[in-house]
Amino acid sequence: MKLKKILCLLLTMLMILGTSTVSLANQQIEEHDMYDVISTGIGSASAYLSEKLTEMHNAEGVTYGSDWAIITMLRGGKTVDPAIVTEYSGSLTETVKAWDATVKPTDAAKAALAFTIMDKDACDIEGVNLIELICNSERLVSGTNELAYSLLAIHASNAEIPQDATWGKDDIIEELLTFQTENGGFGLFDNETADVDMTAICVQALAPYRSEGNIATAIEKAVDFLSDTISEDWDYDDNPNTTAQVLLALASLGMDVTEHENGFGNGVEENIITSLERYRNTDGNGYLYESSVNAMATYQVMQAYDAYRKAHKDGVSYWDFGTGGQVYDDLATPEEPEPEENEADPVDVFVTIVDDGNVVTDKNGRFVGGAKVTVSDLDRNGMLTVNEALYATHEALYEGGADAGYSTFTSDLGLSLAVLWGRGTAGLLASAGYYLNNAGCWSLNDAIQAGDYLTAFNYYDANYFSDAYSYFNENTVSVQKGSSVTLTLNALGYDENWNQVASPYVGAKVEILGTDAEVLTTDADGKVEITTSQLELGAYYAVAYTDAKNIVPAVCKITITKKDTPGGGSSAPRKLNITVKVMIHGEGCGSSYTYKKDARNYEELVKAQVSLSKNKTVYDALAEVLEKEGIDFTESNGYVSEIGGLKEFDHGTRSGWMFTVDGVHKNTGCRETKLTKDCTVLWYYTDDYTKERGSDSYKEDTLIADDKPKFGLYGRHKDITYKEVINKGKTFADIIECAGKTEIETLAERGIINGKTAQSYDPQATMTRAEFATIVVNALGLPEKMECSFVDVSHDDWFAPYIKTAYHYGIVKGVSHDTFNPQGTITTEEAATMVERAAKLAGIKTEMDVLSAENVLETFEDFNSVSAWSISSMGYCVRDGILEDATTLTPKETVTREKIAVMLYRMLRKAELI
């Protein structure tokens, strides 16, 4: 159990000493090596960001929008190509010159941070004063993020706020504190719903001022909230972005997360840092988010690690841009000399090491087959060689490095191998060699280039002196799971005149290293077909062994990806074993069957076991079993209405399909119920779902018992009622050509929307805020409520009951604390916000932190025009397909009656209310 930490309000130097160990990345590290973990992580992150910036520079250019990558690299003391910095600075300058008082404070703050770290005056960017824009902005009050990032920018830039500015530093702090909730967290738009990301960012913003009593108290409460909400795995919702923000906040306070009493770990063995290391990409550089390398996760982890190191080794704060701290080189060896003018740039090559006919494994137990290795010009002579490639391979992958496992000597053939992978060749009856891109090499000083494939080998018997080797037609291949891979094996050797010859190799044995997969044999054409259906996602090595022991085995790296995800990714986790049972009525239960009462009389329609990745859903398990057995089923938005021809309502208005996981009914739908361990999923048909609720493991308040058919999601508000069809076939003459014709008709049939007349809907007309509130209340069938204090909503207005009801249930909040503006035409972002709140009321999980929402929205051309208060709602509506697919969001434009019908229809379908 986590212990509540005692918040230390003074920045202290906290040393990490001792003898306990940390389990990380399959290796043991000593406690005092925690900084090595940090250093390795920063090195991986900075290498990834550097690579991405270079790619952008060589393609479309590094422009405004790459701000955090630039800020993170420069704050970390990492070298960024001056051409990239100049290119980015120019783009940012041109962008800023076009800004006026309407710019979002977060954009201005981010620009101020970037210019400051580039040693430019944020108060004078070709005449533009970014601090003045921030402190005179009317949009500062629109959200916590605007206030917090503005405060960070003002502090980091050490700029003076104009005397006549609307907002001073103290004003911003005072307003920011109004967003703190009772439990200590900070909300994005209010002080009712705490958000972990925003709480962490607010702590960072307030940290420089924590000597003041009220701010100290606020920070203490916020850190308590962050400690109380951290998971048993010492992270937040398996999200490295959120977890990194919290680490950065704690580092801003000088707190040591390796100390158990602080509440963010069990000491050095397990803590928020070791939790973040689970997301480091072990197949390259960078950090993962949702199983793929993610730029946002990478730069946020690097910021957090850099902040931790700056606080505890240098005694400086991350956001004090005027204090640099020591510059650490996380990738190079200490005291590396300055590069010479003719030094070759590092390149990546792919290396295989074979020892006595077997592919070796590295210090972490991975096969060294087509391993990606970065080669540097060690002797700085302008050329990269095979020797330097093998040295880099041993330095990176061999236990003890190159000094322990690799050496050379000079022979008549030139520079030759003496020790390969820790085994010496001199003095043994042995042969050693290497070949490059399926061609022989004579000397280790042969040149090597980016993308080359290098194989080095040892043999230990003169009878098997190797002058031949085999190769596949592909060095590496990526396929989707379930697909087959056909490889052709060729053997290369020399004739009596030492001419190189090649021919298909027949009868070779092909294995998939490290698996129990069937050993295959090459056919008369040297071909072999490898199926991937029984292999998990990840990287594998196909190796061809021959009876001729002097032939070096061929290796092909096979990467298996998801069916719907082209490309690579990290290795798949262990599969879960899920037993799926589908039960139907037996004979003799009488007229009403319930599983609770009559389980012994139910019969199995099907019982099967499937293997699924962790966090697959109950729906995934059911679908795989039924599709394999050829049993038809019907599912919509997470609700299964039919299996094997037995449909909901076939046995009455309360009949239908239900499921349990290890005997427990869940309060989420089958598409939302994730599977995290081996278990049994039971589906059964009941004649009366209300009578199943008596099970001890089923929560009484997750379903609402009434006389209507089963509807809606578990977790919906109890006051929501089902809207029956009351005017079947209802349509309008002016919607025949509308793309939203079906949606309009569906809502009209249920009386949710009405036309302007009996025959006209007027689809391209706008809608008032009052009209929209009315149809949302109708759509959810909410009972009338009468409390609200909008001064512009009179008791006699026709829309008053609907606005008051919407206000009661949190669907609307007004344009100010006492004004609703009922006759104002509704905009896209206003409609999205109301729909998101209605969706949440209906049991849909709509929550999105601001960073995730911005990540969804930033692909749209007009992302920057979205108001801060609507970012999360707009992000949800885009993510779940509520908003139509388009290249623009048009947040400030009024919405047509047709578009409103489409948005509402999509939400109701997802909520299973139509």
C-alpha cells in the first residue's frame, strides 16, 4: 500500500546511494546506477528526436509545430543541427508575426519557451511581445492549461510584464488556484473534475512560488492527489505521457521518487521511473505509447528524466531556463575528442553473428540476427569499415563490451579476426570470416555503408574450414499475422578457379529460433513457406541449417504485425488463455428461463479456448470463437443482440444476451470490458434480465428495471429513458438529397427532432442554443427539472423547461455563470461540448486529457482555432466519429440542422439508445 508522502517545500539535494537492486529491462542494476537508467533513457529519447528532426529537415522542413522537440533537445543540452534550429526559428518567427490578441495563450507560451531556449528575447520577436500577448489575452480564463503554461513561460523567460497589462503574475496564480478541486487535483475547465495531467502541469507552474503559504498548501494538496491516484504499478492509466508529467512535477519540487515515504514507489526497486522504463523501445530508440514509438511520449519522458537529473545532480529546476546545469553526454564515451573535418557520419547496418554454426544471443538474451547497429568512424579517417561495425556490435550487445569480446590481428590478407563474441580464433583449429551483402570480404578494413547486411562467423574444426555460406532472398521481411512468408535459400561458394557461384539449396532445415514452430525443409527450388498464424506479434529469426557444416547458416528477420497495422512495433506480450462458453436454454425450465435460477438446465451452444493479447475485449473473445465455429451473431456498438439465431426480445421485452467474466457481471459493454488475465467468459440467454441482478457479484444499480426493452449502456444515468418509435416512416420532402437523410428520419420517427413544417426540415438552416438543448433533452428522455438561474431564460419561455433540465444534468453550463444566450446560433464546438456531456451521461467513456485531445485534433488545418474550453470535447467527438470526417474542424462556424442530426444520431447509436 502506498504511504502518503510528506511534501517538502524546500528544494533539496537527495542522493541515491545503497546496495539494493532494480529489476529493469531483464537486467539487474545497482541502486547507485539509477542515474545510468536516466542517462540511457535520455540517450534513447534524444537519438529518436534527433532522427525525426533530421527526417523532417530533409523532407518538408522543421517548422512551427515541432516546438516541443526543439525545446526538449536544447534544454537537455543536446546538439541540434544549426540548420535545423535556423529553419525552425524562421518558421516560428513568421508565424508569431501574424498573431494578434486572439492567439491562444498556450501557443504564445510555447513560442516564448522556444525563443527563450534559443537565446532570443520573447518580448521582442521582430516587434512582437509574446509576454504582452499572454498577459492581455481574454482567453486566459478559458482553461487551466492556458494559465499554467503562461505562468511557466513568464518564469522561464524571466521577462518583465508590462505595467499596463490586464494580467499580472499574481493575478494568474490567483485565477489558477480557483481551479483546484476539493481532493487537491486541478480541473481543466472547472474545480469539480480533477485531471492528473493538468494537476501535474499546475504543480510545475506553481513550484517557483511555493514559499508563499497559500501556494505551498495548494501544492501539498495537489501532490497528495497525485500520490493517491497513482496505480499499484506506479503509473497512471498505462500512459507514459501522464506519468512523465507527474515525474516532471515532482522533480520541480526536488522530491525524490525513489524514497518510499514520498508515495511514488516502493523505494529504488519499483517507482515511477522504473515504471516509465517499461515503455522504452527495446528495438530501437524512443518511447512507446499504445505499442508504437510515439514522439509525444518520447519528449515528455526525456523532459521528466532531464528534470530529475537537473534537480538531484545539479540542484537546478527544469523550467529555470537561465540555469543550465551540467551538460551530460548520454550517447558518447567520456571525453570524446572533437570530430575531425573528414570524419564519416554514423550509419546503421544490420549484423548477424554465428558461432560454430549457431546464431549467438546478446547480453539480454536476444538473437543477434540482422541486429540494427549504429557504426561510428572510430579512427576518424572518413571511411566506415567492417571492423568498426563489428566493434560497435560487441560494444552494444556483448556482455562486457568490445574490449571483452572482440579483437583483431594483421595477417597476409589484411586485418583479420582474432576474437569474435568472446571466443578466440588464434591457436585453435578454426576458421573465422565474414561476408557483406551476400558477397565475400577479405579484410576487416573493407568499407561498409548504411543499410548493409554483415555476417561474421567462427568455426572450430579444420575439416569444416568455411569457404561457403548460404543466404535467403530476403534479409528482413514484415508480414501481417496469419500471412505466409516464402523464402528462397541459395548457397554461395567458389569453383576451382575461385569464381563465386550460387545455386538453390535443397533439403536445408529451416527453424524459427526460440519457438516450438515446426522445422521446415527447403524444396527442389530451395523454397520454404513459413506460416505465421501460430506466432505472436513480434520479431523472429528464420535460420537455415544444412548438412554441409562448412556452410554458414542464412538468417532472415521476420516481423509479424497486427492485421490492421502495417509496419513494425514492439514485441507482443504473452497471450492470455480465454475460455468462452455460450449457454442456451435446456428443456424443462418452464416458461421463464434465468441463468441465476436455472443454470443446471442450460446447454452449451459452444465452448472453446482462444489466445488473446492482454487488453483485448470480451467481444474479441466471443467473435473469434463464433467465427471459427461458423455461428452467426449480431453486434452493434458493444451490445450483442443475437447469437445462433436467438435474438433479444424473442422471449419477451426483458430477454436478451448477458455475459460474466469469471462469474462476475460487468458494468461495461463487451467492447469496453478488457481482459487482463486468463479467465472464463460466459455468455447466456436470459428471459428476464432484471431477475439476473440478484447474483451477489452483480451490482444492483448498474441496470435500470422498467417495462421497456433492454437498452442503453451499463453505467448510464438512471433517469435516461428509451425513446420509442411514434411516427414510423416519418420523412421530409426537402431531405431527399441529404447525406444525413437516414439520421434525420430516425430521430424524427422518435419525436426527438421536428421539422420547420410537417413537410419541411430545412436541413441547411442553423439552430439556436435553445433548440439544441431541447433536442438533446428529448433524445435522452430526461424528466423535467426546474432549477437554474440564467437571467435570460424566463419561466414563460417555451424552451425554459428544456434548458433548465439540461442545466440540471450538466449538459449545458451557459456562456457565463448567469447567462445562457438561448437565441444565439450554436457553433460546432458548442454542439460538440453538449453532445460530449450527453454521451457521458449516457454511459459512454468520453474522458480525454488535454494532451491526448490535442494529439487527435492537431491533424486538422484549423486546430488552433478551437477554444481551450472545448478541446477535450472536440477531441472526443473526433475520436469516436461523432463529428464528420473532414480536413477542417470549423469550431467557430454555426452548425446546420442536418449536421446536428448526424452528430446526435451517432452519439445515440454509440450509447445504444436507438
